[in-house]
Amino acid sequence: MAININAELIAAGTKYRKELLAMPVAALAELLAHMTLKTGIQGKEVGGELLTDAELRPYRTAKDATDNTSIVPYEWETFLGDVVKEFDPNAILGTLYTELTAKKPTEREIAKKVAMRMAEKVGEALYNNAFSAVRNAAGNATVDLFNGFDTLTAAAITATTVSAAKGNYVTLVATPTTVANVGDQLKAFWRGCDKMLKRQKTKLFVPVSIREMYEDWYQTEFGTAPFNSDFKQRVLVGTDGKCEIVGLDNMEGGDYWYLTVKENMKIGVDQESDKENVRIRECDNPKMVQFFMMAYFGVGFDTLNKEFLKVAKYTV
């Protein structure tokens, strides 16, 4: 049977437009379980820190008003990016047709599968660079599209909006993290946070390797304790169950740990306007088709206030 996969792919790009645009976001599921998605974002988003000492005082007739309330804004940004990939659909037919299925897939099923996989790969690249990306408008990869969490943090440290003096930063590099001390370091990090942050349900974002080190430390420390019935540890000991350890493989090679609340870690997308687009179309080479997607993406913090965030710089 002759396969007219090109035509079906082009049709799939139109028919499944909504699903294709949503697929990169779906690929961020591991992050979104611990962060907050904001839609309808194009360009800069402004959060900030409210500074005030508002409190009740003994009643008096005189107004005696004071003016010492202000907002320190904090900006983060989503950027418009695109992907243009040309490929030969017939080159993949052999692989798809040799999969162990009850029946051979139809041209339409193949087209949908290819289109969805292309969109999913876009999301995987966004996930991989969520912490390490550095905005470079002249670049050609996802790592150049936006500023990742680590990049934003490094800039905030330089600007002293994240600092020991402000209570939202600590450096641990003088004592490298090891299996022998990782549990004590993580506990000390949490206990040194602002009391308002410690009252909340928090998430401690660390690389997977650090979480694995912590689990090894925990087994050594509490291996024979009656309450230790599981090698898998997801809550930091000594925090009354308030601090969840989130181990992410896309943080490997980074410089920072983050202790914060889910609402403060933002992933920004559009997903609402006509400016985002996805198409599969013919191109100059008659043997090829072109996958095109245009979308907004960025990450950021809602606030750097010590009551909602603390950063640790570490080394191993």
C-alpha cells in the first residue's frame, strides 16, 4: 500500500493544533507537580515584595498616620521562541511499522504520533534547561531562549537582592557536601530560614544526586531505628513534616538549592493567544515536511522575600 504520510502530517498539524501546543507544557509534569503554572503571559511579569510594619496600636482620636509601606518589584520574563525542523516522514515508517502492535497503524495514526512526539521533544528541552538557560537572542537552542532559575538567582546575588544580609541566602561552599554531612547541612539550611518560611509547607529543590546522598545519610544515621522502614526519603527529618525534598535531574551541575513554597516557583506560558502557533507544512524539498512551532516560555520567582525563599550555594 502506498503511504501518503506527507499529506496526513500536514492535516495533523491543523487538526491537533491545540493538543500540539499543550504537549510541551505536559512534558513539564515533573516540574509542575512542585511549581505553579501561569498562563496568558507574554513578556514581562512583575511580582514583588511588600514592605510594611502595619500593626494595631492603642486607640487614639488623632490620626497620626505614617507612610512607610512600599513594594519592591521583581520582574521575570517569558520570551517568544520558535522551532523549525524539516524531516523525511518516509524515513520513520519502517520503525513505526515494525512495532509490535495488533495491527498496522493507519497513515493518520502515524501522522498524529509523529506530530505529538515532535511537540513533546520541545517540552523535554524546556524541562532540561529550566534552571540552566541563559538568554541569548542570537542563539539557536532552548538554552538560549530564556533565563533559568539559576541564572536569575546569580543575577539577584550580584544585585544583592539575594544576600545573607536580607536573610534569603547562605553559602555552604566552605564545607563541601558529602554523604557524611549532607543531612546535617540540609537540616541547618532549613532551620536557618526565616520563621515565616518555616511555618509553611515548603519544598527543598535539590539535584537528584543530593537527594540520593541524603537517603544514604539517612540510612546510616537511622538504619536500625524502628521508624525507618523505607529507603526512599521525601521529607527532611527534623522539620515536622513541613519540608518536602524535591530531587530534580535538571538541577545537576548547578550551584544552588532552593527552599521555597510551590506558589513562588513560576513557569510562564501563553497558551491563550493566537500568537502561538504550530503547523506541519510542505517545504522546498518535496521529500520533506517542516514542523513549525511558535510559543512563549519563561520561569521566575514571584518574590525574593526571605519569608518565601531562601537560596543556598553549595559544592560537592
